[in-house]
Amino acid sequence: MLSARSLFQEIIDNDESYRLFCSIAASGEAQGGWENGRIAALVPDSRRDLAPKITRHGADEDKHGRIFLGLLRKRGLEACEVPDEADYTALLERRGIGLAHHKLRRDEPLTDDDIIMYLAHSRVTEERAADQMAMLSKFFGDHPDIGKAMKMISNDEDNHLAYCHEELLRLAADGHGRTIQRVLRECALAEVAVYRDVSLAVMAHMGRVLQWPRAKSAVPAAGIRAVYAYERAGGWRRMTKLEMPGRRDALGGPATSAPGFA
């Protein structure tokens, strides 16, 4: 029976599809590391208490990128170029979600509205990342090559999501509640469409690499479209809810290391 687990198993077992999978993941994490580093440097004086946490967030993303590159090296593989249509972070930026790179390249302090956009964008995308890594940890947590890495990254993504909830709630208490809800809604609706497009593109590339017949390729594509239909109809709202997390001050310390990977 064709399932998400069996599809991912095929991807991991084949060198070329595994190479593409790790390359896409490494590229996205490295981009997130750069963005967080720039945001930490540009935080306004009124929000300087956030700078160490944003720095930690960026350091974690950098670490994840190195982990995926390390997984490639363990198989004697090198990263490949990420197809434009599979570049999740770039496509979100083109939709106006998150802070534009031209703004981050300037040495001008950000505003409270910019910080709200950063945290709302992160809250939405980190939920997606946390869900994906939880799934991969469930499927492959005992895998001798990637299991430890999946669990490590999954734990970090849970921390990132907790941090976003906590900081957005603090901003809401400062009187930014309506703005936060508006931006969260905009981010969530854009993200579900971008996630659909990227997922379809990635599965199309995987299908070509693995030489799936048309009927087999149609199965994950149908599943991706079904998920989008659910999310567009109302499932997106889960990405806009805020609640105080069980993990408080989740990014309050230094980034953890990844011995054996990065």
C-alpha cells in the first residue's frame, strides 16, 4: 500500500532523491539562519531583549543546515542546486510574507511592525516545520543514519514554535493584538498556497528521479491537493492561534551543538 512513510522511504533509499531532499532542507535552513542573523542585528532599541533569542533562532537554523549537509557527506554526496519552484523561503518572500531581503540588507533599525511580521511569519512556518519534523521523527526516529538528526531538529523546531507563541502573546499584551491577528491570517493563507506549490514541485522532481509511473505520481499529488483544500477551507486557522506554551523561554540559552553532524 502506498503511504507517506513508504514514499519517504523510497526517497531516502535512493542517492539522487536523498540528495535533492537534503539539499532543499539545507538551503532553506541556511536561508533562515541568515535572515534571523540580520533581524537580530537590526532589532529596534525598544525590543533589544529579543536580540539574543533571535540570534539563538538563527544559530539553530544554521546548525540544521549543517546537519543536512553532514548527512549528505556521510553518504558521499554533495548538495545539488535547489529548483526555483521548490524554494519555499524565496516563494514566501515573493508573496510578501516575512521581511524582504532588501530591507534586511540595509543597516536601518526595524520597527515594531517589522518584528510582528517576523514573529508571525515564523509562527506560521515553524508550525509547518514542527509538523514535518515530528512526522519524519515518527517514521525514521530509529533509522541508523538519519534518526538522531531528525529527533534533534524536531526538538529545536518545537522550541522555535514555543518561542513564537510566547513573544507574540507578549506583543499582544502590549496592545498589538489586532495587528498580530491580521498578519497571522495573511501569513497563513499565503503559506498554505506556497506549501502546496512547493510540495507538488518537489514530488514531481522526486517522481522523475525515481521513475515513478504516472499513476503512482498522481497519488502524492492528489494528497497534497486534498491537504490544501482542507487548509484553505479553514485548516489554516490552526496556524493563527496563540497560547502560552509549556516550554517557557525556549530560546533563552545558547544554541545546542550537534556532535557527529555539524
